[in-house]
Amino acid sequence: MCNEMNLEKTDNNFTPLTNKPPAKEPDRQYYFIEKCRNYIKKESERLGRPLFAATVTFGCQMNARDSEKLSGILKEVGYELTENEDADFVIYNTCTVRDNANQRVYGRLGHLNSLKKEKKHMKIALCGCMMQEPSVIEKIRSSYRFVDLIFGTHNLYKFAELLAAMFETDEMVTDIWEKTDKIVENLPTERKYPFKSGINIMFGCNNFCSYCIVPYVRGRERSRRPEEIIHEIEKLVFEGVVEVMLLGQNVNSYGKNLEEPITFAELLRRVEQIEGLKRIRFMTSHPKDLSDELIKVMKESKKICRHLHLPLQSGSTRILRAMNRRYTKEQYLALVDKIRKEIPDLAITTDIIVGFPGEELCDVDETIDVVRRVGYDNAFTFIYSRRTGTPAAAMENQVPDAVVREGFDRLLKVVQETARERVRLLEGKTMDALVEEINEQDESLVTGRLSNNTIVHFKGDAGLIGQIVPVYLKECHGFYYLGEKKR
């Protein structure tokens, strides 16, 4: 553990702190932030220029929120933030849900190695879900010894302390925890958008779907106290945030492990009451835990966005059982029917896996049947990725690549057809859009997001960013619209 290290570099004029760090969090981390600020200042003076840091995010919204925390600490200690990986400090916040995410990280590390050979002072750090896998740590220690710092998902709040340890030794610093029951917030954060923000309401997952590595790398469910969440959102609203996204691996099970249990629906009721907050989103909902109470709250809410992400994964009850999803095809369809009856204008999106062990083309047909019957506004389709340590990885009936590809292509075609049909239903309507940015392809346009998560591009300038404005949806272009701002 790095708090046990007592190493000081004197050859680079680093000034050691003599007083002991506080034991209480987050005070302890602010002590190390100050310590790191001294290191960065000295190094900047030695180089005669500011130091730059890049945080590169792989994976989900939870990782994106974690990266904002990492960037906030980097900025607080004196780095200037950049998106350029030719920086003085580069940190990869990794994902390990699919193997191709791991391979991308290894490929990018090769590029960083060549950069570091030219810039000896360059620092490289790895964190996130991928780092919770023992085989990954072994590989990095043997093949990527130029990496300076490695830590996982459970001790991200210790980033400043680990940075200090990194500056105080020439050895690779590795600090991986198998599990934790700690939740430490109230540390610096650098948000990507000033007008919207993700909010962690819980961490970890208890579901143990047989294909999924998340419970092993994120740990068991831990919910934040509702008062802390409300206080954080109130502070964000004071700073100009109009939309929040409540984040958890399974938000529907929020609050079950608190000393005073509370349902996710009740948390939403309390968040709704925050004055000045305009929009509420959340991600992700497990179908087995979506309650009638939640449907009622969404139906009656004036602030909860008309969008629900409800992962299906497979439309075959046989495959769902093997996945340990704990619902059937019929139960999923009945839930969607109930939701659509109560909230007809709700957009529903989903995740689907093709090629799970034992899956046959007839199972894919079952999934296609669900897609047609539900009519998703969008669906994220993935080819099954074998993750070492999960029950599915040990299953003998792995599906041949050719069969997987055939099923995937068939499914994707139907997903795109049905999604276009759903999105086209909005044509000719006027709906409110939160303007998020200048359009990347045409600077005369701005890009906004409707309550149902559909994207719309329309004429506007940077002055509109962060505002919620009415937009006439003029032309549907598959999954997005070209529109006109209404006066």
C-alpha cells in the first residue's frame, strides 16, 4: 500500500513533507494533492513549461464519470489537461467487458512506449476494470515494464496518494484491491460538460450474469446514502447543471444494502424535488428489478427523461437461463407491454449479445422476434466475448465464428429497420432539446438531445450550448433529425 511507502526523491529537488497525512478521507487525499502540487511545480520549473496530462477513457458511463474524477485531481495538482496522448502524463481508464477493449489498450501502450523513449520524464498510468484481472497485471509487469502506476476500480479515490507514490520511486507502483466497502466522494472533478453530469448512486453488481466480468472487477453492490446524492446534485445545479444521469450497474436495486433501505423510485422522487434541475436520466436498469413503483414515478414525473435502457441480452428463454438473467422472454415482453401502456411516449433501448455458448440460429430468431415486438428506438448489439473467470468462459459449447456472424448480421438488419421506424414517428413534431455542442461536421449547426435520447442537429451558435430549446423535427435521417429551432 502506498501509504506505507516513505520514499522521497531529493535528486529532482522535490521537497518532502514532514507532517503525517490525515487518516480520515477525503482529507487524506487533499494532503497528497498538495504534496503532488509541489512535485509538479518543481518539474514544470525544470522543463521551463507547463506539464500536460491526458485521461483516456474506455468503456461505459461509469468509467466516463471516473475519468472526470481523475482529470479533476490531475488539474488540481497542476497539470494542464489535453486530449493529446503525446503528453507528460497519460492515464488509461480501462474497460474489460469485451476482449477487444483489452487489445486496444495493449496496442495503445505500444505507442506510448515509443513516446516515452523520447521523453524520459513521461509518466504512464493504468486503472479501471481491466486492472482487476490478475492475468492482466502479470502481463503488464512482464511485457510493459515502462508503465509507472497501476490501480483498479476499488481505490480510485486514492489517485492523489498513488500519484505521490509514483513520484517518489523509480519502480512501478501497483495497488490493486480485491474488494472494498468504502465509498469516498467530495474530491475534485473536471466535468466534460458544464451543464450536465453523471452521478454515481451505487457501485458494483450482485447479479453475476454468467457472461459478465463486472461483478468480479467492480465488486458487490454498495449504495451511497440518499442525502449525499441529493447534496451533490444540489451543488451541481448551483454550478449550472440542468441535467443529471444517475449511474449504477443496476440502479433498480439501489438502496437495498443501506442501513435505512430506500427504493430507487423513492430516490427519484427526492431528486425530482431539487429546484433548478430540469432533466433526470439513469443507467442501467435490470428487467428483473424494475418495479411498478418505478413505472409510476416515471409516468408522473415532469423531469425524468422519456428514455429507458432495458437490456434484453437474448430473446431465447433457454439462453437467458444459461446467462443467469433470471427472467424469461415472456416476462420481458410482459414488462415492456406494461411500461408502454403506462408511458406510451417512452423510448426504449437495449443491449443484445449474439453468440453466447450453446446459442443456435433458432435462438437468434427468438431474439429477432422480441426486437420486432418491442420496437426498440435503438439497440446495442455485441458479439459474445469470452471473459476468463466467468462461468460462460468454461462452457464447452462455444459457437463457431461463422454461425455467430450469420446470426449477428440477421439481427443487426432487423434492429436497424425497427429503430428507424420508431425514430421516424417523431417527424413533424416540436420537442425540447438540450443543446450539447457545436456540430462536428458543420459548424453552422448545433447538436441537441431530446428527452427520449434522440439526436437533432439544427442551425445555431455556441450561445445555445447548455440551453433547453424547442426544436421542430423536420427531416428524419435514420437515427437522428435535422430540425429548426422554434422561436
